[in-house]
Amino acid sequence: MSTRSQPRSGNSLPASDHRVWHFDVIVSDGFVLTEAAAVVDALRTTNRVLATPVFGWTYRSENGGPVQSLSEAFVNTEPFIDKPAADYAFIIGNSDPDCAELSLGLVISSYTYRNAQVFLLAEAASRYIKQRGESASKLSTHWENSVILRERMGLFDADNAIASEDGQIVTCAGMSTTLDVVLAVIRRHISAAALMTVANIFLHEKIRDFSTRQPFGGDQGTTTGDRELDQCIEIMQSNIEDPLPISELVAALGISNRSLERKFRTFLGTTPNTYYRELRLAKANNLLLNTTLSVGEVGLACGFSNGFSSLYKSFFGITPFVIRKQRRAKCFKPANV
């Protein structure tokens, strides 16, 4: 039986010759297990729900063999092939937007040439966007990666959708939204009732469409349940480089300083100033680890005109210079260490 029609991981097909839609799940060292599991478990669960399973999958990597996830779990993979027969390929992210293994232009072309649709998740989407340059405007990646791309490229303008289609290529935010993307693909091949059953098994209330905005990505506030608090956090997220004084925030919200203080303490257990500072420090940490901006430039990009290093150390317990040095040492560690 061909790879295209042979499900892996213990699934078996009935003898009848029915159409099986095959997915290649492409991973590299340090892949995000959440994303890989969202693809495979959605397919596995759908096969369990249907009287006749209709989905198969194969894990693939550049060289084949066991590949370790960032969570230290392994999957066994088959190597890439010149003429893939899969209907869909999902390229899983790995928390490193600079990972050379995610530069898969020829592999992607081998799928699209044979009319497969290719889904690039998170960091894999970032590599594709970076290579496309200005023509990649409005494509999607995880919001963390969007921040990095803006700092590096300047021109990139992500729309913060969970996924964006670019012909046969779909760029995706990844993480938990991977399940929404896979369910949207599954919807093409099974009944609405069966799809609802699968979603219910995952306790997934609503399948978000591709245009849904990413939560927590700067475009959209949190979901604390308090309208003014969510609006305040959204304003903070949109004003990282030039932080607003609390007096301007309460004026924009139309509430008192005391009311805002109470909301932050009730819902988040902190003060507005502390929350805002930690939000900016979190972005600073992201830029520090994932860009070549100098420590001073990182501080300025996050609204710290002075005292950035001491603030960073007081919060993270390590100086920005030391953590960047550690990061570089880790990136250049030999693969067999």
C-alpha cells in the first residue's frame, strides 16, 4: 500500500478502496509538540469518529529517523522524497525563527508542484515571510514572530489573523490555533455533524476561521471580562516604545485613577504601573533573544530611555548582556552535545 493511503501510529484501513487524504507533518529538531499533536490528534480522532477512516499521515524530516521536540519527546520520521504524494503538508514551528532547517523552499515547491496545500506554522511561516520580503505583507505568523520581523525588516505588516492564504501556501500563527486550522481542513472532507463531534471531543467550542484575530497579540486585549481593563491593556500593548502615563490612560478610558488601580488589583493582582513595566520588559526580553539590536536599542524600543539593564536584572535576575551571551552559546552548541 502506498504511503499516501497508509495511516501511521497504529491506524489501519478497511479493505475497501476509498479515498484517503494524506498529510505530511514536517518537523525539525526542537519542534513545537503542541503544533504537531494538534495536527495528528485531530486526524486520529476524526478517523475514530468515522465509520471508515479517511485520513493518513506521515512524519517527515530532512534525514528521517527520530527527531526531538522542544518538550524532549521524540517522533519517528521518514525522510523527504522528491515526489511527495501527500494532499497537505504541515511544516511545524520550533521556537527559533532563524532555524536553517525551516528554510524549505525546494521542499515546499515539491509539494505545491504536485498540487498539495502547504501550511507553514509560526517560525516556519516567519522564514517564508522573511524570504518573500515586501511581497509578504499581510501574511500571518505568531504575534511574537511578527514583532521580531518588524524590528528586523521594518516593512513587514502582519494582519494578526490566525492564518492567511497565499495561493497554495497558508501561513499560520501556530500554537493552539493549529487545531482550528486543521479542523478547517478536515471540514472539507467530512460531514458537518462528524466535524462537530470531533470538536466536541476536543472540548473546542468554536472553530475559528482563518481571519480570526490572534488573542494577546497587541491588536486585541486580554479577556479578563472587564471592558475598561481589557481596553487599558490593549492601549498599553499598542504603546510599548513610547509608554503613556497612567493619567493619559485613565483619561482615555473615562474612569478614575483609583478605579483603574482597583481593577488591576482585583483581576490581575498588581498595579497598572507594574503591569505596564513588566509588559515592556517581556517584549524587551523577546527582542534581546531574537534580534541583533544592541542592548541600548532594545531598551529604547521598549520605552526605557535609561536604567534598562538594572531594571532587566531586577526582574529576570540576570543582566541583558549575560543572557544574550548564553543564548548565543546555546545557538552555536554542536548538534551532538
